[in-house]
Amino acid sequence: MRIWNLDTGKLLYTLSHDDQIISFNFNPEGNRIITTSKDHLACIWDCQTGDKLTTIKHSSAVTCVDFSSNGHWFATGCEDGSARIWEESTGEPISPVLLHSKKIIAIGFNSRFAELFTASEDGTFQIWSVPECKIIQKAVQIGQPITCARFSPNGKYLVLATKEGLCRVWDCQIHDWLNFAVRHASNVYDLHVSPDGSWAASASEDNSVKIWEIKTGKFVTPPLRHNGSVYCSRFSPAGNALLSASQDGIVRLWELSDLQKRITQRMAVRSSKPKQIYSPDRRLILKVEGNQAFIIDSATNRTILKPLTHHAAILHACFSPDGKMILTTSADRTAKRWEVISGEQFGVELRHGSEIVYGTYSPNGKFIATGSGDNSAKLWDALSGKLLVPPLFHASSVEKIAFSPDSHCLLTLAINGQVRIWETDTGESLTPSQYPTPWIRQVLENMNSTGWDLPPDQRDLKNLEQLAMILSGDRIDRQGAFIP
């Protein structure tokens, strides 16, 4: 392990163990550093000289460590499921052994209250009083192996994540989970909480960092993407920037205020747009207001059946080609299918990791495609709701989607203005990311679910007539008049 001077970039010294170093931590004063290793040792070093001050032998590999806020104590967790609190000045234990059934993954002191948490690969966490180590919160089961956990700076919340991509928040005052969960597509490697305690950043094997509100789970920004697993993320001391490091060999610095502004503007524009969608036979109108959609008889202008409801604003809605089903997509990260005849939800919800901005049926009615703020599009079986191919990832949020008339291809438009074409059978990209021609952009801006065509740029009259009919929903007779 190497220690560097931040002002000069000069290597100061190297700290060594006989086996892999698993974790480390500085004390609050910044003059001591503790390292833990597979060699069963925790070592305290002088930050000025690099001299080893104390060595503490453990019963197995030492997997995690944390200093108390006053710097007088430190706590270690081990591979054998044991944890203990130690006196920093002497290296002597001041607590009994605290036990879990499997490896201790994370350990941490509460900076506001005399508490310590231990979180384990056995899927449980416990909270103990300090220094007595009496149980404050008996083992709570999250249901999946825990990968990381942290107290919020105000000590009110414990934020945890799992191998299966689940992030949850425990309220330490009411002793219960907050009523939401943030999900990644796979393992969450790291969690960090903003200095003011309002946000959490979760870094995942799914190549993304997600920033979300600790109290609500609401996403603060679109997912921050890398081209490999993201192992670590850290807020700046002011909380206005985030640093992320990835398996792709790249460290990225994100300006959060700019990202917030973009997503706020986008959501405000979408929320302000009136949304009324006709069924294919024009007999029904789907009217979207906030988090509800109403089915209206176009002849009488009366609402029929009960509202179609989400937990957050509905961002897009459409009918299936045969008019028997309705698809709604929402800021609550779900898309729902509804039976027109009954107004009841059909099958399971279709889920993304962020708001689902757009959704549509294929012309043959067999597929559903959704586009999300998690920078992906997904292709689903319209009947079973099964995901047909892996997520189609983009560099930014997917704003528009359209199928080819034969349903064999899918075109996606991202918020950065780039388009891609995908094969629906395999999910393979048929084109690189590119900026759309004005005609492609026009088709995407005006169509819901009727499909699109891609003629050459030099189009003849027949192509223009077809485009006009697609965009208007009407057809043209031989004299050039529109027929409803």
C-alpha cells in the first residue's frame, strides 16, 4: 500500500503486510492510518514517518475497520464472523467478541450517537452500544448477502446494499426500514453518503453509479455510466461533485448541479405536456393527468372504468396495435400493461432502475420496448412480460423508441441526441451511435406506436405520402385529400 503527498504527488512511503491488504482507514486527526489484511493482522502506522506503531493479531483475515469519531477506539471485522472494539493507544480490546454466522463485510461507528453497526455476508446487520457493546438492534435480515453499509452523518439512518443489487435504508430511530428500495442490475460494490446526509451514491457491477435521496429513494441524477464495473464512488467535501472509479481504468469527476438541472428541466417539460392518446379505432381516448390515466369514450366524452394509477407521474402511454391493451410508463420506474375492457392491470410490472420515459408496442403486437433514465432500453415479450434480450445500454437517458414496420428492428433516441438501430431477435446493435437526420428526428418526435420507415434522403412523392399518412393517422386518396 502506498501513501502519497497530495500537494506534490510524491510517493512518501509504502506500507506492507505478508498478504493482501483488504481495507484501511485514517483516524479523524489524520496522523494515523490502520490497515487490515488477509494475514490476520491489523496494523497502525504513523502518517508522518510510515513507522508501524501497533500490530493486533486476529483469529482470521481482517475484512473491515473503522475509527470512532474521537479517534480513541477502532473496530475491526473478520472473515470468521467476529468483530471487536480496540483501544487505539494500546491496541488492547475493550469489548467482548461480537458474532455473526458469516464474514463481517462492513463495520462503522455512529458519529452522533455511541453506537456501532456490524453487517455480514449472512444477510444481517446488528447495532451495538459503545463501548459496552450491548445489543441495541438485534440481527435484522435484509434477505441477501450484504456487500457494504454506512451510517448517515447525522446518525439517523443506516444505508445498506447487497450482492443482488438491492439498496435499502434502516431508520435507526423508529427501528424499521424506510418504505422504498433502490435497485441495480447486479452487485453493489460501494456506498457513500453525501456530507449533508441527504443523498447516497451506490456503485455497481452494472457499470453505473446511482445517486438517490436517502429519505425517499428518488433519483437525484440520471445514472452515471462507465464501460466497466464501478468499484468506488466518493462525494466531494462540499457535496457538489462525485468521483467514480471503474474496472474500465477510468476515474470520472461528475458535476452534480449540472446533472440535476438537466433532469429537472426534462421532467418539468414532460409533466407540463398535455397527454391525450386515441385508440386505433378512435373510439377511446386515453387522458393522462399526473400519476393517473383515464379511459374516455370519445363519443360521449365520459370517463369509463377506474383510473389507471402509478405511484409517480405517468410519462408516456399508448394503446396496443389491436386496441385491447394500454401501456403506461412512469417516473416510479415501472411500466404497466392494462386491459382496455376491464381497466385491470395485466401481468407483472416491467421495471427499470430509473424513471421510464417512453414505451411502445411493436406493430405486430408481440413486443414492448421501454426507454429509461437509467441509460437503457429494454425489449419485453408483450404477453408474458419477460425480458427478451439484455438491456440495450446508451451513453445517456433513452427518450424515444420506434419499431420498424416488420417489427424486426428497433430505433432508439438518447437525450444526447444520438440514435441507434437494434435487431429485436438478438438485441445486437446494427449501427453505431450517430446523430439522426432531420427526417428520423421528425418521425421520432411525432409517432407513438405506428412504426417508422427509413427511405433514402432523396425521397420521391410516394415516400412523402407514406410519411404524411403515418404522422397524421389518416390516408390520402388519389386527389390528394385526407380520408379519416
